[in-house]
Amino acid sequence: MKIVAVTACPTGIAHTYMAAARLEKIAKNLGHDIKVETQGAMGIENKLTESDIRQAQIAIFAIDIEIEGRERFNGVKVIQVPLQEALKNPEGIFVKIQH
Amino acid sequence: MKGTSSHFGPRSQSPSQLIIHELQEYLRKTRIRRVHFSDGSTAPPPLAYVTNFPRLSIPLTGCDRMQIARSGRTDAIRPVRGHAVFVPDHAWNKPEWSEPVEVMTFLFGVKQIGISLVQHKGGSHIQPLAVKAHVHSGYDVPTHSVLAALMVLATDHASGALARLLTQSLLYACLRLLKSPRKQAPRKAIRTYESICLYVQENFHRPITRESIAGYFGLAPNHVSRLFRKEGFMRFNDYLNLVRINRAKFMLQNYNMSLKEIAAGCCYSDAAYFCRVFKKVCKVTPTEYRATHIAHAPEEPSKTSAMNVTSVQ
């Protein structure tokens, strides 16, 4: 499955990046193709392109603050979870996706 | 100058009571006469302080000699009581602590405000004495608004009456926050964890370790690990590395510094080790990162004093 994701937390120093790393790892293990955009203290990194988003079957938002450019995801199925979910139980997010 | 030992002698007051008392006395007797604004227009020298949140410091006694960046130049300033130094996010300052000084510093973090009262005796080998207090309930509207207004002034290096009065107002707003009864203060473990995070963000350029942090906060090293595992879902060292790598990214984007200088600025003694950690965290090497994220031509000073921490891409 093609997945895009966005992670963002208020301080944007650690958890944004750690959540991104966990999502990437689990997705890879499950055989999904994932690209994760981080919106941290250094701004948007690994930015999702229009075509990334268009090709994705699902978008995961693991966020504790409002993200920039939410409108880019209009028309894509979005699963939004608190960022902690991606740190504590990232597998659970992917279980949700399967259903 | 009055005696500097009194605040740190044997005391019955808690750190936050002491800070409230000192701030109250300061505001009763002193008006802000001058505000120095720093920016990030020159590369931070080794051991400079730089954070991704704004800071304000006011000397109480003595002279807080330091270097700051101003409009593309590095200036030496000599702030004394009645002066304030405002350092916006990503700007830097480098205190000298070459002579005795007592200084109160406000860290305006995202989730909390940290206030420390530090006494330097002069001479670099003596550990400073410090007390610290935190406002964990976050910002109220006055504090947030006054800080935002001051951030705007900092970007135009405005140094007139407005800057002085806003700085004074910010001190009053902080005092009010400190004195207000806590509504729903978070659990102690969260408070301690957040205080440690703020400390790491302020001091990442110095050789800090889990053990030194534990000593500073009066905790057992294992307790520090447990706090990070339980409250932050990570290891202490991972957090420290992320803070340092985050700062390295900023320096790679904004300053024409060598990898060795950047590694040293983030307290990695060895540039090769720094590159390994960077690659592990970011999946690309520092050089590749710089090539894709370069923000400004090297000779152009970076515009880093803006309040906005959004992307420079």
C-alpha cells in the first residue's frame, strides 16, 4: 500500500522525528511504501509532493498541533492520531488502516 | 554594587519563592533603561548559547559582559542592572562570565517558561550557583502577547521607549504568572521531564551527560532514564542527539561553517562521529543536507531573528 504521513508536535525537536522514524520502520516491516513529512522546528522537511499525495491510498497524521497545508490532502482518506500513538503503539495505527 | 552572596546563602525559601522575591524587588527598584537585541546574523562562536525559543536576561548585580550578533556584526556589550538582553529564537549570545555577576534569565519555551537566577563569581573554572523556577501552566494571554510584540521589535532592532516598556511589561507578566495559583499543574514527573528538556535545549553545546543532568537536578541517573522512557518514550541520549542534530541542521542551512565547526558547536568532539550520528538520524549526510536545504548565499547574513520558525525552504 502507498501511504503518506505527516508528523508534528509543539516543540518539534524530538517527537516529530522519532514518530516519523517509527512509522517508516513499521511500514517497511509490513511491506508498505511510506513517505513521511516532518513539520518540526526546522520547518517542513521531506515535503510531500502533489504526486506523492495523489498516489497515496491513505494519509496518516500523527500530530499534536495543527499542520501546515492540510488542504493538500483533500480527497485523500486521512487517519489522524495523537503523536504519542505513533511512539507508543505505531503497530496499532497500521492495524486501523487495514480495516 | 550590593553584596552578591546573600541570595544563595542558607535559606528557607523555595527556589520559586526566591525568584519571585528577587524579581519583585527588581521591579520595585529598577526601570529598564536599555534593551540589547541580539540576532543570528553572524555564525555563533564556539560555546555561544543558541536556542529555538526566545530568551531574556537581566543582570541584577555586576556586569554581564557578552558577545552578541547585531546586523551582521559581532558586538561586545556590557549590560548592567537596568539593562536587558533579548535573544530571539535561533539568535545567539555568548556570556563571558569573566567578572562577578548575578543574572536572571527567562527561557520562553514552547510549553513552559523557565527562569533561572545564576551567580557567577568570575573566572571560568568555578561552577556557577543557580536556582531555577518554572511556569508549567504555559502562557497566559498577556505574557504571550507582550512576548510576541517584543519579538516583532527585535526583528527591526528597535531600541526606543517601546522596547524598554515592553521588556518591563514582560517581566511583570512573568511575575504575575509565577505568583498565580497553579491551575491543574501537571504531574511532578512531567514537570521534571519538561524542565530537563528545556535545560538540554539551552545547554546542548556543552558537554552534558545523563550523569551531569542528574547531578544538576538532584536526581539519580537511572531516574533520568526512567523519566525519558516513561514521559518521553525515548532514551535520554536519543533526545540529546536530536536536539544537537536539530541545531546542526539550522547551522548547515544558515551559516557557512565547516562541518568541524558545526560538530564542535553541537558538542561533538569528532566531526566523523557527528557525521555518523547525523546520517543515522536524517538518512543523509550533513553535506547532502546542506546542498538541498541551503537557505542563503554564504555572504548574506541569515534572517533568523523572525518569530516565525517555519521552513526556510
